[in-house]
Amino acid sequence: MRRPNTPLRVLCYAVNGLGLGHLTRTIAIARQLRRLCWALGEPLELVILTSSEGDGLALVHDFPAFKIPSKNIVSGGGFSAARYRKLGKQWVWNAINLFSPDILLVDTFPAGSFHELYDVLDLGSKNVFVCRAVRPEVANQPTFQSALRGYDKIILPEEDGTNDTPLPEFAQEKAVGVPPILLRSVEETYEKAEARAQLGIPEGVKALYASTGGGGDKDAEALFEQLVTAARALPEIHFTLGAGMLYRGREFPAPNVSWTRRPVLSECFRAFDGAITAGGFNSVWELLHSGVPCLFLPLARGWDDQEARVERCVAAGAGVRLTDLSAEAIAAGLASLPTNIPKLAPQNGALAAAEEILALVFDQVRLDEATLLCDPGLLFAAHQSGISEEKLLREAGKRWRESDNHSPDAAEALLRMLQESH
């Protein structure tokens, strides 16, 4: 139960996962929770609990993070699996008990990475589960299904309008679908020329982005080596390799290849004429949201069905599937790549997800009105002008609450007026 006259406390759980997807979705939602609270004039305490070695992404977005080593790195410290599991459980329990959240937000693993969340889902917080589509054989496991009873709301990020995760009947009543949850909306990304300038891509060349996801895959170095070998045979194309925050392998040089570890590369996706990508949720939908046609190379994952995602996107005309990373295969794929792709992800669902979460504690009418002030394009323009997003939203929210006109046009006019006055 929320304490009177105190900040709303939100704890975001993003533990486990090979890549950055869990943490990225969590931060995408956290950005919107913070924006809405600024607009509402409500104090907020938000912290991220993660095992991702890419926790620097929280720092980039000015969020505090409690960090435990990931399963992928802990063996380097000499820990056995049993010892790590014991430490991990205690760490999560202690963090949640000490923070005492009003809202607990969990991504992908409803029972927790160590099956430890069973013991904290009944401590009085409002619990929200972000259920990115997972394989049916995983979702039908008794531990997955039973853990859903502990949640007050289930957010279903949809892919081209679909999230086919099988849910029991009691969970369906608590579920709500939203568009793909992304770190950036296309309205808060750079135009093509500016994006190319930021990435150092030469003028007048065909620009191709290539990534294996967050970079933590054990085969990432071998895949990048194949990509650079192919790039050397395609000198007319400039390749930008997104190593990812988790990549620890070598960087292979070539005259037409540049490497980037930019933490929010999606801000520059409109620089590219096409992309070579694995089939992960974030990689695929961030690219398609920015209108980038893709050459897909799905990777095997236990929970995430990359094959099914890629098949759906190819069938819809958003790109083609690669057979391998040879120069010949890439050239053939580029030759058949569509120049204009269908809008499979026209909206970013992060703001809708945040509104659904805050509806557990705030009045819906107030939330609907505050949402109108969180226009991503106007906020991005203000940020580019050096205007504090927090200051802008707090001031806009105060004036908004004093106004009688709460139409979308009035919200836009207010934001533009405040931006110009700064």
C-alpha cells in the first residue's frame, strides 16, 4: 500500500537474459513512467534491479541500478552455479524488501531468474509483468503459469498486432496489449543527414548497418569476422557494425567498415539504407519502426523464437532472410531488398505501457491528460535545444492543471510555447 505524502516507489526487475532486451524494455518503460510523473507533478523513486553487464544503459538514462553479476560472467570469479543461485536469491529478496516498492515491474521471467519472486509477489506491491512473446513450450510450464497469479496487470508487447504467448484464463483477464516497447520513438531520432554525420558515414554511399544483438552471444566475434570479410568484397557499401554494449571480442578493420558502441544507436537508425540483423525483439522492431528494411539472420534462443519473428516479417515484406554472411549472399539480399517497407511497428508502446502501469495507482483521467504532454517529437526537439525535459514537463504539467482546455492541440501549443520561451 502506498504511503501518504511520499514518492511513488517503482522497482524494475531486469534479471537474466543473454542480450540487452530485458534491460532495454525496462528502461524504455521507466523513461515514460518518469515523464508522466513529471507531468503529473507526482514525486517518483525508481530503481532498476539487473544482472545485465550492459547496466551502463541505465546510467546513460540517469537511472540508478542495483547490479549483480550475470550468469555469463560469474564463472570467471570461481562461483559454482549453486553458490551463484543462493547469492542471487538473497540479493533480490534483500533489495526488494529494503526498497519496499509500491510497484514491482518484471520483464519476461514471471517467477524470476532464480524462481525467487514467488516469495515477494505478496508483500503488498502492485505487480506488473511485461510478457514479451515467448515459445509456447516455455509459457506452458507450470512455474511460468502459476507465477502469473501474483501479478495485478500483464503487459503484452505485440508484434505486428500479435502476441501469441499462451496465457491461462485468469491471466487473460489482467492482460492488455500494447505496440512493441522501444527505447526511442522514431520522432525522437535524427534525420538521415544528421544521423550519418554523427556516425561518420561518408556522403553519397550506400550505408548498411549490421548487428548480432546486444553483443553477448558466444558466436558474436565469429559473425563479425564473417561480416568484415564480406565487407572487403563489397567496397561500394559502407558497413557500420553495432558491436553492442556486451561485446568483448576483437574489432576487425576494413576501409569501408566502422565500429560503434553507441549505447542508443536507434537514435541514428535513419542513417541506413538497410540492415543485417539477428531476429531479437528489440533489434527487429527498432529497425522496422525507423523504416529500415532488413536482411535477417535469426539466432537460436531458448525463450525467444527468432525464427518465427523473422518468418512473419519476411512474409509481410519487411525484408529478406539471409542464408549466410558471404559477400554473395549479402549482395543478392540487398538486390531484392524492398526500398519501402510496410509499417509493421508504426507506434512505440512504451508510453502506453507506462500509462497502464500508473493506472494502478493514479486516476485514469489525470493520466490521459498527462500523456498528451509526453509528445516524443516535441520533447526531443526541446532536448536538442538544451532544454531540460524535467523542467519542461513539470512547468507544462502545472499550467496544464490550471487550464480548462485539455485537447491534444492545446497540449502541443503549450509545449511549443514553453520551448520557445526558453
